[in-house]
Amino acid sequence: MLPDFVESRLRALPRGLRDHIARTRDLARELARIHGVDEAAAGLAAACHDLARALSPAGLLDEAERLSLPVLPVERRVPILLHGPVAAAWLEAGGDVRDPRVLDAVRWHTTGRVGMDAVEKVLFAADKAEPEKVRHNPALAEVHDLAASDLDRAILRFLDLQMAVLIASRQPMHPRALDLRNHLLTTLSPNEPE
């Protein structure tokens, strides 16, 4: 059972986005079970993570301004990066979701961040490696497979793949994502396979 605010926001989303959220929620719960993470928190975070994803780029910038959210230059250039912070701010304002683990998971699910807790890691991996995304981008199968055994390595692999795409298309990488990648590279044992 989801909070009323979340249910009403979900009903307003396009069908394809609702389907993605449902697949992400299923995978988040599965990963939570595997890794001993609070399944209810992971499932709620997954249900909420893309509540602002259907806003246009201008709509995201307007909403970030209305909510007094800080906007980095990379987010001005690529406003879709704001959909997590906007959704988290809506949840905080709506008052139905108070769990800071859920709010942080929603807020940072697009970029990740150094210091992610277990719920954040589960949502990040589930969002990136849900089955339909893997079907459209088979390289993500490795992220999906790694997520079952090591969330940090799955996240690092995704960031490596994302970085290659962004470099090839001359697009910026969010500084939080870059910091997270560097952190994982320096903290994961180099002797273990990635």
C-alpha cells in the first residue's frame, strides 16, 4: 500500500513510465531481499523515484526554482538530472514520506553520490538494470548480474558504461556521479574482478 500522495502522482504518469517504475520496484525488492536491505523502504523508494520524470526540461527547471533547489550548471544544461531532487522535494512537501533513506534514494537515484546507504544503492542499481532497460541495452546485463552479488561493483560498472556514452556524445557527467565513480575506484579492492 502506497501513500495517497504517491498513488495520485503515479496515476498521472504516462503508462510507459508507470511500467518502468513497476519493474524497478520489483527488482529493488528482489535486490533488497538478496542484500538484507529493508525491502519496504527499497520498494517505496522505487515507487517514488520517477514521480517528476515526465516533466519537460523547462518544467524541471521551473519546479526546481519554485522549490528553491540548488541547480548546478550541468543540471541547467541537462535538466533531466533534476527529476530526482524535484521528486524528493515533492515527497517532503507532501508529508506522506518521511523516511530519510527513501527521500535520499529518490533524490540521488540519477547521479548517485559518495556515502550512499544500502537503500540508495538498491534503488540506483534497480533503476539502471531493470529488465526492459537491459533488453534495450544488453551492456546493462552485466550491471544487472553484478547487482545480485555486489551493489558497489554494479554501480561502478554502470558509471563506467555511462561515462563512455557521455564522452562519445560530448555530454557532461554530473560531478556527483564522477565523484562516486572515483570513490568506488579508490575503495574497491583492485585484486577482485569488476
